[in-house]
Amino acid sequence: MIQFIGKAALLALSMMSVSAYASHWSYEGEGSPEHWGELDESFKTCQMGMNQSPINIDSTVQAHISPLQTGYIDGPVTLTNNGHTIQAVEKADTRDTITLDNQTWTLQQFHFHSPSENTVHGKKYAMEMHLVHKNAKGELTVVAVMFDKGAANAELDKLWNVMPGHAEQSATLITHLDINKLLPTDKTYWRFSGSLTTPPCSEGVTWIVLKQPMTLSESQWEKFTHTMHHDNNRPVQSLHGRVVVE
């Protein structure tokens, strides 16, 4: 069963800027990433920011970083096609959290980019999932999971089976989705300070990029890319002296 939701409800469900400026920016033409900073005064950070995401993870520094602890219990309730990505939205009182730096971060939504936005030693993955979390202070941590083409991911099919084919449509998820099955068992990671990868490109975001990739099938990848009609990845940004730790 798929229940489509109207435009007003869709806007209310938006938890991040990825939906908020749908009419202003894009990944192609005059609204493409190289022009984001020119499109709106509130997008200036996209052009002027010094801690922008995504990045190419190449040189890293060894550090004693705290382990990532995940506590994904509930799963998302709504799947939205906002024209920029496919986004799974959590309920307001979700118990889906991570623990990092002795803090609890609550999952707001997760979404997908193809090809990957972050790269590793210059390699682009077929797809990248971003799980967006917020702490009590309103600060954001994004956990990124890479996907290579390979074996199909059965949990991903639960999303893809109800994926809205047109922008500004949403579907209610009836089947429970186990987010844990979209993440690798090995949760070692690279960490850096960055930004949102969509306008307004706000900085101060903690990025956790899991080292171990997952897989999706060729047909799963094709369904996503055909629905988006275009690549939806922002090019990698300069480090400006930032350090990636592991």
C-alpha cells in the first residue's frame, strides 16, 4: 500500500535544506553547484565557505577517536522524492539514535546521492547514503555509507518498491525498514568537519564516513538514477587545511 502525500505535507516533512529551496537550485544548468553561491544571498556559504562538503578522503591522521554506536530501532515512516534526492523521514518521536562523543544524536532523515559525493583516494562509489542526526543543541552529524555495485540489498528494496516516481510526491512506508541492514557491521570511520552538501551549505557539520562499503545491484542503482534523471552529487570541495582523522 502506498499513500501519496500532498505538497503542503511534503514541505512540513522536510528536515533539512535539501528540500527547502527546491525551486532555486539544481545539479544541472544555471542552477548547478558551481552557481549555488550566486543564486540567493542565503547560499553565499556555498561559494565562500572554507569547510565545505563533500571532500576527497586521501591523507589522514591517526587519532584515538570514539567508536560509533548505533541504536536504530524504529525506521523511517515516509519516503519523499523532492526532486533532488529520495529521502526517508523519521517520525518526530523516533528512537533511532547514534552515540558519539558521549552525546546522543537523533536521526532526522536519510537520503541518497549517485554517484557518491565524498570520494576515497579519488574513487567515486555508485551511491552514497547520508544519515542526518541532530543533538540537543541542534548541531548536526552526518553518517555516510558508500555503496558499490554488487549483490542486491534486500532492505533497500523496501524503499525502492515504494519510491515515488515524480518530484514532490511522498509515500508512507508500511513495511518496517531495518536501518541497521543498510549499514556495514564494521563501523570504523573517517571523520572531518564539513557542511551540508546542498544549499545553503551550512557549516559546522560533523561528518562520519564509514570505511566499509555496502553493495546494491545494477538494477537497484538503475532504478534510483532513472528516477532522479540526472546525477545528484555535489563535486568535492577544497580541504582548506582541514584534517581527516581515523
